[in-house]
Amino acid sequence: MTEPILKIGSLELDSPVILAPMCGVCDVPYIKLMRRYDQESLAFHEMFSAVGLLNWGRRKDNAPAFRIPEEVKPLGLQLFGHDPDAMGKAARILADAGAAVIDLNLGCPVPKITKGCDGSALLKDTSLLREILKSMIRAVPERPVTIKMRLGWDDDHRNHVEVAKIAEDAGVAAITVHGRTRSQMYSGSADWEAIAEVVQAVSVPVIGNGDLYDPITAVNRLKESGCKGVMFGRGAQGNPWIISRTAHYFKTGELLPEPSDVERLQVALDHCKLLIAEKGEKTGVPECRKHVAWYTKGIHASAELRHRVNQTQTREALVEVITSCIETLSGSPALA
């Protein structure tokens, strides 16, 4: 029997490549697209609020609880919050929803999250962090619990090795490290030497994250750092095939070609249709605009296309704009 390439607790994966839990990007429509190209890699859904999950049943619209569609599995679900009891109960909800992995967010740097002592703010309170992890692990003994962390709050408080050891001691199955501090936000360069320090300090698998935009760089970083896996964040925006291309390159050394401009636009169109079907026209059309901008980066006359897309208010208008661009570039009717 072939050994798994990446093992996270009881979860065995035949790919070392992971999709990050990016807010506003990694929803079910996006992950469905990614699964067209890759069915083996672990993908993460955008994060959930522990408090929000516990209050779900009180919503006036009586929306059904989140359940993971079979076609997007294996899917990891990430939590943010700071109350140990609530985090344990929320982890149980996510396990019951079908999560392959439950991850604690220690990396989100945005003020609306950190001001509540959530996300990367937890890096400053390691005692509380330890209690949260213990609560989550107790609540879901049958599921791997992991963390996604930054290097620390700022350059004067880099505690990545300390946090990693605390997490390992608490019983986490893997650690993902984004090679920036909270104060860096997304500026500067990811410090992969610091990620390698975590690899040396713990025995659980470490997954590296930061400044990965192509398969060659990702595989080189993986090998140089000693990580067991790599996680794509911003490099996967408008690029759902990057996970499969990187996994293929890791296994074979063959670099698959980038999709053509027409193929990019066709996938962008498919993405918009999926997103609007999932979220409705009022929410879906505005959300599609950023995705179209990512898909069309570098395409000829893309600025004009983005301008036209940004003026649309309906599904019909949005589809017409993208379809007309596909037909202009390809010289033939767009796929239905």
C-alpha cells in the first residue's frame, strides 16, 4: 500500500498542496470549481465565527445549518473566536457538518477580528490559546485539530516557535505557518527561514504559507524548508487550477501549461454562474466583480472588461459581458 504524501492525524492525503481558508474567496462555489481539476488535495472553506455558529438557530430566516457537499470533500473548516467553551462547542458543530479537519485561526490580521482577541491576537495570550486548543480537541476526538498561525504579533514579539510547541503539546495534528507577523499584514516578504524554524522545533507536520504563486516556487519552498505541505492563499485567487498544477509538478516534475485567456474567461463565467446560483443575484453579482478581476489579470483589454463588469447589476448583464468577451477572443460562440 502506498504511503500518503501528507498525513494530518487520521486524514491521509495523496497531495501536499492545500487551499487556504481565504475570506471572501473560498466558499462552496469556488471550491466546486477547484474540484474540477483536483479531487485529492485538502481545501479549506473560509472561516466561521464560533459565536455565529452557536447563534445560528436564532436567526430569523431559520437558515439550515452548514453541511459540506460531498463533491467538495475533503474539506477543512476553520474557526475563529476566543472563548474556550464556545470554541469547543463550535468545533463539534463543524465536525458534525463533515469537516475533514478543524482549524483554529491564529493568523487573521484585520482589526475587526483582532480587536476581539480573535485571529492573530491570540498569539499574544498563549495561556488562553492553550485552553482553547484543549477544549476543541476534547470536543472532537475523532477529527484532526490544526492551527494556522503567523510568526507573532510584530517583529518585537515573534513567538512562532513557542506557539508551535504549545500547539503540539496540546495535541494538534498539524501546524500551518504564514511567514509574516500580524503587523506586516500582507506587505513585505514571507520569511520561510522562520517557517523552517518551526519545522525543526516540532514533530507534527508543518505546512508553509506565504508568497506562493506558481508550482515551481511552491515545491522549492516545500523542499528547502522541510515542510510536509504548502498552502496557497492569494496565489489561488482567480486561479482554481493552481492546486492541481502544483500537485502534479510535485509528483512528476512536469509543469502543466497555464490555461489560455479564453479558458480563463470561460471558468470565470462558470464561477459567476455558480456563485449567483448559490447566493442569489443581489449578493452574487457584486461578489463576482472581484473574481472576474482576478481571472482577467493580464488578459488583453481586461481593464475595459472589468469596467463593464463593474457596471452590471443583474446575472443576465454580467453573463452577457463575459460571454461577448469570450466570443471576441475566440472567434466562436462561448460555451453555454
